[in-house]
Amino acid sequence: MTELTKTLELKLVDPNSHKRKKLRETREAYQNALQDAFDARCTTQTEANDVVVNYDLSGYAKNALKKYVPQLTTTYNAGDLHDDHPVRFTNEGLRLDHKPENAIEWYVKIPHHEDYLLWLPAQPNPEQRDWLEALNAGDAMIGESRLFERDGT
């Protein structure tokens, strides 16, 4: 069987001020943990874990960082971190819910930290609806998820 990887895009729809604050907190904690683990030149997941364990992030974000930082330092031999990196979550972190009866029919669960999850309405790229429905039907699996900020949204 051939494996196909597809990047799906979902735009979060008008989070309220509380949820925007929580998303900012997640992004800031992630950036700080990434920078600290990178500055420590972590080359293994164990070394990265020793750094990121102290941050108020979900285990999904911490586990993604533990994989990502050693890649930056060993595989890519990065000397500096440039730009703002998206928050990464392992494949278990993000969840989708489909409510076709609602005006906004897709919802995404974003882990904020260990015991706090944010459910947000999301607008998919219309050209990717078939892929999103395949995910919802269980005919595809979610891989790594990334949270970006683009143009203030």
C-alpha cells in the first residue's frame, strides 16, 4: 500500500479573548522551551526532555520538541534559530470534531497544557474537504500538527 502525506490547513475562527490568551501562552512557552533546548545543544530526546519538562506545555508539545530539537542540532546542524517556529504537537495531540448541523461545522482541540484543552471552531481550506472528511471517517490518520500565527490570526 502506498502512503500519502497531505498537509491540511485549518484556520481558527474568531477565538474569544480568553482562548487567544491561552494560545499566546502556549506559543510563548513553546518558543522559550525550544530556545532553551536549542541553546543547551540537546542532541538526544533525553537531553531535550530534561530541558522542556519544566515548561507549562502539554505532553504533546513537549514530545514534539524532544524529537525536533535533536534534528535541528544534529541533522540540520543549525547554528541559530531564525524566525518564529510553529508550535508542534505529536499526532495524538490534535483532535477534530465534525458538527455538520452547526454554521461552523469543524472544531479542533488544541492542547494548552497537561490538563487544559482548547476547543475552537475551525474553517478548513475548501479544496481539502475530501481529505478532512477522510480523517473524520477514519480513512486517514493525523500526523504531526503545527500551530501557526499568520497575519495576526
